[in-house]
Amino acid sequence: MEILSLSFFVGIIGNVISVLVFLSPIGTFERIIKHKSTEDFQSLPYICTLLNSSLWTYYGITKPGGLLVATVNGFGIFVEAVYVGLFLTYAPKKMKLKTGVLVGILNVGFVAAAIVVTQLALESETQIGAIGLMCSGLNIIMYGSPLAAMVPNGIGCLLGTAQLLLYAIYKNAKPSNNTSLQGLMEQKEPLVSHEYV
């Protein structure tokens, strides 16, 4: 019973953090409402979070003991639907069309297809595993997508650091008095002759 209460307690903490994550774009939407324009903001993060919340809610409803998952993601559906609605209200016509198409494909079509396929084609245990795998994969794609920019920047940072270290090590170095090296540098004849024998 102690482990169950500990996991429930950790689940509550996770739900509180998730609610805060769902509410974090409030400042962005206050700005959108104030300026009556979506400016340069994109709708895709909110559409994807709505998709993510929808699938996790379905997982929580399907899985026995998944009440905490279902409730927090049900709240996420509500909040993200409000965000998408506000985005549609204040977006320019072209962006409204693009957002509407994405909502139709991802939030209606994909979720409906996932529910129909898992309900009709899979048995109970396999169904829960497939839904969980789909949700986890979507999480990795959603929250890992900045890695596409971070990996090259990280490599550049490491190479830049190595370059600065080499400069710091050798900035006060004096030229070597090695005569063989000086002889090569003072050589007047080319190393390779262009004459044909």
C-alpha cells in the first residue's frame, strides 16, 4: 500500500507540473489578444500539444488505473483547444486556413483513426501498449524536435571551445630554432620539378 501511495503522490506532482506546462503560453496569448494579431507566432506547437493531450487522455481512459493521466490531459485538451481557438480568431486568413487544415488532419483525423484502429484491430493488453507507444513516440518527436538545431550548435560549440583552448595554449609560443625547419622554409628550388625528362 505504501508503494501505491508513493506512486499516487508522485503522479499528483507530475500532474501539477503538467498543468503548469499547459498554462505556460498564457503570456503569448495575452499578447495575441492585446495586439489582435498572431504576429510571427506559429500554431503548430499548440496543435501538436492538443494532439498529444488527446492521445494521452485516450490512453488514460483505456488503461486501468489511468485516472491521473486522463484528468491532467483532459485539462490539457481544454486549454490547448482554447489556445487554438484564439489563434484561429486572430490569425490572418492564410494562416487560419493552414491552421484549420492541420487541426482537421491531426486533431480530428489522426485521433479518430487511432481510436478506431486500436478499438477494432487490437485486443485489450496490446491496445494499451500500442496507444502508450504511440503517445511516447509523439512525445519524443514533439519535445525532441529542438535537437535538430541543438546538435549542430553543440558540435559547433565544442569545436569553437577547442579552437579557443588551442589559441590560449599557443598564443605566447615562440618560434622554434630548429634549423632543418628553417632550411625548408628558405628553400628556393621547387620540391617538384615541372621539367620532363
